[in-house]
Amino acid sequence: MDTDAYSWASQRSWYRLDQLVRQRKLSGADADELVRLYRSTSQQLARLQGHHPDPELVDRLSALVARARGRVLAARSQPWREVGRFFTHHFPAAVYRAWPWWLGTTAIFLAVAGVIAVLVDSSGAARDALGVPRGDLSIITGPGGKFETYYSEHPNEAFAAKVWTHNSLVSAIALFTGVLILPAVYALFMNALNLGITGGLMADAGRLDSFFGFILPHGTLELTALFVAGGVGLKLGWTLVDPGRDSRAVAMARQGRATATVALGLVGVLLVCGLLEGFVTPSPLPVPVRIGLGFAAEALFLFYVFVIGRRVAEEQDAESVVPVALPDPAQQWLAAPAQTR
């Protein structure tokens, strides 16, 4: 190992780490960069130590890593700040990066549900094939039927909590079985089947107005969360099949972290869905108002992903591609006596 060449190639990152350690106040981006450089410098130090390089260089890096460790621990001692940064940076960026997958999932899901609804509405043979009973189903589809009373038969708070936990479980299944692809596809199909059968039965009863009046206030955002979960899960599975330029282990580790980020973030999104389904959907508010609230929640989520998430993702990409422009002091830092740093 040519330690001189290795030091020359790494000097700018060491100098930047030294700058961040000395900086009195760190922004969120600075804190992330500090952690990243601390980890890489620690690995570089271990590598240098294993090749018996200049002991003075090892001493300098050891001192830098020790000071960086203290600063990293201090930066991480503000949990609420980290939680805030998760929802303002990590989560929206992870959802944005996967948008082709979950928008594709959205299109296929809605197409399948729509076809099933049309078949159930118009074809007795299709009903038989899907196991839908014939005869009078007004107990389900009629005014005051089970479809409508489902949203009001329990106290609002209990129903909201029930919906939240159920939807979180469904989304988790779609996310983490995505690595196997077929289980996630099956979970998504079963949800499309249930939605399509219900919509077809309500259409057959001439009550599509009631169907959309009860589904759209909460279902718009709820289904989007399911599509995100399914799309990100399938992306994880496809990464196992085609890891791209990276090794399969590296690609899966990276996408696995993104999947976990989305899973945690969707818990918050599904909490909002649960509140909408528990308090808005069964409320006495006029139907246009209830639907408007659901559309407003959906619009805010899409703005959150495609404006905030896109900006953060582009900033992260720029930081990872464009090297930090550092002046000649990077070379001076490497050559300076240890006691001056």
C-alpha cells in the first residue's frame, strides 16, 4: 500500500472533517457530513494502522478521529432535532427517489380494481368466479347498510386506532415482503380485489355517490400510502434481482435502509389516514367538504414528496457527486505538525 498516495487522495476529506470539528454551530447538512466523514476517516485510519505507515500520520488521524467522535456524540444528543430532520429530509427524499415504482403501482392497482368493479357490476359470471353471492345484497349496499355503518359502529377514537394499526400492518407486509416480489404483488392484488368488488356492488345498487363519499375522504391518502409501500417494497425486491453497478450486498444494504426509512415515515402518514377515517369520513359534514379534506391531505402529501423530497434528493445527489471545493490549506493541514491542530 502506497501510504503517501493514499494520504494525498484523502487529505481533502480529512481537512474538511477538521473544519467541521472546529465549527461552533452545525446545520443539519453539516451534521450529516460530519458523521459521514467521521466514519470514512475511522475506516481509513484502521487501514493505515494495518500497513505500518508513518506513526506521525497515524497520531494525527487518531487525534482527529477522537475529536470528531466527541463532536458526533454531541451532535446526536438532540433526538428531537433528529426526528425533525427525518421528516424534513430523509423520509420525503426516500419516497421521492422511488416515485416511478409507486406511481407505476398506483396505475396498475387502479386499473385492476376498475376492471374488477366493472365486471362485478355487469357480469353474473364474474361474480360467481369471484365468490360474490347472488341475491339481495341491500344489507351491505343499501342506505344504512354494512358498508356505511362500518365507519360509525365504533367510537371515533377506537376506530381511528384500529384503522391505523391495520393499515400499518398491511403497508408493512407490502414493504418487507417486496424482497420476494410475489407476496407483495399478492397483497396488493387482494386489496385491489376488495376495493373492486365493493365498488362494483355499490355501482350495481346505484349508490356510487355513497361509495365515493365514504371512500375518498380517507382513502385517497390511505391508498397512496399503500402504493408507496408496495412500490418501495417491489423496488427492494428488484434490487436483489438487478443490483446495478454496485455489488448485490451494497445495493441491498442501501435500498434496505431506504425501505426502513419509508416504513417509519409511513407510520406517521397512516396516523393521519386513521384520523381522517375515524373522525372525518363518518362525520355529519357535507360530502363535498369531507372529500375536499381528503383531497387536501393528498395534495399536501404530494407537495411534501415532489417539492420538498425532490429538493432534498437533488441536494444529496449534488453532495455525493461534486467534490467539496477546498483550497490549498488541505495540503497544509496534512503537512502541519500535529500540535498545531
